[in-house]
Amino acid sequence: MKIQVLGSGCPTCEKLYNLVQKAAAQLGLPDQVEYIKDVQQILDMGLMSSPVLAINGKPAFVGFTPDMEKIKKIIKDNL
């Protein structure tokens, strides 16, 4: 499983990254989260806003920070 948070490094992006790390750790996947601050990669996905939570290379959430339960659900749904 490939879990990525893509963002510019802004506080909202950092918050999403921290929440995703905690969610992954609670699900037993502590070393699975990658943080990408390259805005070009967001554009390459055809997206115009951040932050982005991508699971296996596909956007799961774009432009907002969901709560912990929604993050865990999307990760579990893609295991």
C-alpha cells in the first residue's frame, strides 16, 4: 500500500500529514506515509488544490482535512 500526502507545506497540509501518520500507526502501518511537497506532482494528478491524500496513486481526499475516522476508513478500504 502506498499512502501519500501531497501539499505545499502549509499548516493545513502539515495537519493532514500528521493525522494520516497517526491513523496509519493506529492501523499498524506506521512507516507507510510519504509527504510530498512538490506542487508539480499535484498538478500532474490533474488537481488544482491541496492538501491531497492519495492511496495507491489515486486521490482520496482533495482540498480539505477529514477527521481521523474518515482517514482510517479510506486506508482500511484500500488494504
